[in-house]
Amino acid sequence: MTRQAPEKTEDPPGGARFRMTFSPGMTVPVEAKGLLKIGEDATLDARAYELRRAGRTVRLERIPMELLLFLAEQRGRLVTREEIVERIWGKGISLDADNSINGAIRKIRHALRDDPERPRVIQTVTGKGYRFIAPVVEIPDPAVPVPAVPTPPPAPEPAIETGAKPRRRPFALAAAVLFLVTAGVFLVGQRWRAHATRPAGRLMLAVLPFQNLTGDPAQDYLGDGMTEEIIAQLGRVDPQRLGVIARTSVMAYKNTRKRLDEIGRELSVQLVLEGTVRRDADRLRVSAQLIQAGDQTHLWARQYDREPGTLLALQSEIAQEVVDEIRLTLGERRSRPDSPPPASAGTYAAYDLYLRAQYFWNKRTIEGLRQAIDHCERAIAADPTYAPAHAGLARSYALLGGYSGESQVEFMAKARTAALRALELDPHLPEAHTALALVVQNYDWDWETAEQEFRRALELNPNAATAHHWFAEHLAFRGRFDEARAEAERARQLDPLSLAIAVDTALIDYYSRRYDSAAAKLEAVLAMDPSFPRAHLVRNAYVELGRFDDALADIERDRAGAGGMWNASGLAYVYGRARRPEEARREVAQLLRRNRPGKTDPGIIFWAYVGIGDRSEALAWLEKAYAQHSNVLATLGVEPAYDTLRGEPRFQDVLRRVHLAG
């Protein structure tokens, strides 16, 4: 695939000749002749190379004009895409034909006000080509000049595609992709604002996973990273007018064959961005196209060929330039930031490793988190000044303790160091604020600082679904359930297919003692993915409802998959609550044999003793959990299982020490 030469914008002189030879044995006129009246209000003048509608000249670029002439001359006949490529670009030309032809057809339809769902001019034959179906009247004497209509020149419509020359900067690829995406989105938004059919509220956009065309699955991280980077950049542009669906939801459509209108309905979006990435030894190719989801109209498409080392080598500067361009588009005053420091030689290597780290982090498995940590550390070694790698390291360590069931003392110390270093390098990085919020919440129990950090992250990027999600959980831990539900709903709108958000939305119901609702929501998650670990917390709702057999059945199903210390603890807990003391004691004994002091989170054993009703042992293990800053202490104020301990002075003392009393 070679990059298409840019289209010329100037019109050729009247009477231009075109050679139109297609498949063997088929010939058409060598010269386009005369005036063609198309439908009720359009006139196509082949000699003047001009399209007029309602007496006004409609500007059409060279390739769309040639394609319109070709289709009009072949009216009524199916014209294949292969014929179009040969006619417009010639034999032996290799290009991204789908993008190029779709873009030209879209411009013709826009010029003629043709609806692709109910076409009056050009009919799409899916997988084959196009047919010109409008009624055409040929005016017999093309030499007779068409009288000019004394009308003022039309007001220029906002352009969908930009013709700006590529910037001579090492980050031209990413800047071009991100700028064209954002500019296209907002120019489309401006056009929609002029129509009564525009959906109420802000525009919603989904960036579908960029396809990896290398043929090597090990390179998937590159397309996934490009997807995530564009989501992050667009999410900060104008959250009041543009919402961007989070990565978790769009990744469900990786390699999908669903129609874009289906995806649009499922995600409640009006716009979709999709693209491809291919990396060879010495070059990187990226294509991107913005599509209106409802009618699948292509709004713009672009291709880029660059050296691999140019990919987001100066990420912070690119982000600032994109934001400046958006501000200009929105009519706001341009800000002038300080010039960013020059990137080190290892910046690209750091970014490449960071993309790999994000790929593994999003798996949300123990092994995935460890892989993410490894890649973040390697990225930092390549460029110690690359702030996102430090933030990624912080987020990975902050989650690892809870996922692995290991003591998080060492993990959280490393998470804090990494988060603070990220903020030192870039105080405006939302992911660093979110990571720090999680550390001070779960380890320091500093709820006020955690709330400030979550709010700062959301101020920097109001479209950050993870920040909304974790902040909703934070509010629930503090018993602020109405606020938590509102925040969870914002997270759900931005990431509608996220199972993690769905689970924690259900847990808000559980903590507020709405057990039936919590159980129903968690069952819905398990119906979608029976192996999703946190959804098995449905067992706790079952226990509160007295459905002990259902709780035990859930543990057995989960043991066949995830297993681990938490399942062993859960089994003891359910047996104890079901008043089956012998089985409960047996499970506790096994749990103690598997315990590794200093390595296993004491909160796991605390949970088992709560279930069997041994208050003395439970409170002893609660103290150990406090000493090792166990994650379970974050829920101490709202967890229903602890209600039997709330009258105990020792419990209340711990509650005060974690700043959750009252």
C-alpha cells in the first residue's frame, strides 16, 4: 500500500479530456461531453468541470469530480470498485482503496445532498461498487453557455478535511492523527448544531481499536496503544460538548464484524473513529477515518507514512498543541505554554514500552499487572523523564496487592514513589493523580487527600472513566451512597461495557443494604462473563439474603477458575454464616496452613473468622490487617458483614484509626 498523493484543489480548464478505459472489451467516450441535469436542481458541466446546484456552483475536488463524471456516464450500470481504481488512479497503483473511494463518494453525496440510507443519486451495492440512479437529462448543445445566475457567492461550509501541510517535526504522525480527529469531531459538531435533528446533550464518540495489520499478534499493543492515546487526548478537549467512550468498552469490539450502526446504538454514540496500524522495519503506517454511526457516512479519512521513531516521541508537546488547536476551533483564546524540554534519545523507546505496559495492565490479572510493572520499569530506564511510565508503574503496584492477596506494604511504597515522581515530572497528568488517590486512600486512609486527588484528576480529564469509577467507590466507602451512584453512572456512560464498573455499581447497592438489587446486577455480570473474578462477590449478597446454597454454588464455580486464598476464606465465611460450624472450622484450618506470615494479606483470614462468628480471633486478625494496611480496611465503615462487630470497642478503635468512625 502506497500513500495516496494529495488531491489538487484547483479546477482544470474547461473542456478537459479524460481517457476512460476499463476492463478489456469495454470502451466509453474518450471525452466527457455536454451538460447533464441531475434530478431536480443539479447540473453537471463536463466541459467546465463544474457542478451547480440550485444555480450555485458547488466546489468539488478533483477526485470526487472525476468519480462523479464517471458514474454519471455509466448511469444505471453497476460500476465496480476495481473499475473506479483503474479509472481514477490508473493500473498498477496500490492504495487503501476503501478509504479513498469512500471519501470521494462521501463528498459527492454531501455536494448533492444524497442520503446513503435512502439514496436518490448514488446507490451502494455492498461489497461490489456503486450505481448512478438519479434521473438524468442531457442538454443537447454543450456549446451554448449557461447563463450566470446573479446570486451572491455561497457562504463557505466548514471543511471536514484539512489540507494543511505536514509539520516538519519529529512527532508529525501523532500530531496529524490527533489534530485531524479532534478538528473533524468539532467541525462535525458545529455542523450538527445547525440542525434540529442533533441529539440532545453532548456528542459522544467511540475510538474503535486500531487494527494491527502487521500479521504479528505480538504487535497488537501498538494498535491498542494508539487507540488508548487518542482516547486520552480527545477526552481532555471539551468534556462539556464531547464525551469519549473509555478503552474497556471499545476493546469489546476488537476484530468485530458488527455494523457501525449497531455499535453506535450499543454505546450510545453518534461518531466512530476507526483505523489501522502497520509497522515494518523502517516505517510506520497509520490510517484513520471518522464515521457517522447512524448512517455510516465517512466524514474524513487520512493515511500517514512515517519513520517509527516519530510516534509520539514528544507526547506532552503534542498534547498541548492539540488542545491549542481545539481551543482555536472553539473560538477560545490560544494559550502559550512554556516550551517543553527536548526529548531524550530514549523517549520513543520509553513510549513503545509504555504502550506494552498498558496492554498488560488492562488485562487486570495478576500476571498482567506483573508484566505491566516490568515494561514500565524498562520504559523508565529508557527515559527517566517520561511521566506516563511512572504513573503506569504506580497504578500497577497500587492494584497488585488486592489482586494477588499478598501483603501490600511493599507494593504501596513503590506505588507512592512512582506516583509522586510522575507528578513531579508532569503535575497535569490525570493518571498520576488517580494513582496517588488510590495509594493515600487504601494505605494511608487519608480520605480528604484522596478525594482532592480524584477531583483533580477529573478536573484535568472529565472523560476519565477510571477516575469516575474509583471516585464512586471512594464515596461509597465513606457512606455517601447517592453521590457514589451519580459518579458510577458517569463512569458507566463513558464505559458502558465495563464489567468492573458494573460490579462496583452493584457493590454500592450492597454496601447500602439493597441486597436484591446488588445480587441481580452481579448475576447480570456473571451471565456476560462467568469468569470475571469480582462478580463472584455476589456470594456476599446471597449470604445477606439467606441464600447460602447459592453462595456455596458460586464459590464452587469460582474455584474451578480463579481459586486462591480469597476463595478458601469465602468458603469458611459462608459455612459459618450458614451455621455449619464443622465445615467452617475445617476450612479455616486449611486457610491457616496455607498462610505465609508477612506475605498473605491478614484481611483474608480476618474475613473467615468474621464468618464463623469468632469475635476474639476476628479482632486479633483485624489488628494484623491494620498493621499491614490491608485493603479490607477501606470497607470497614460500610461492609454489612462487620455489623456484628460494630458494638465492640476494639472494632470502633480501629474504625477511628482509619478515619471512618461516624
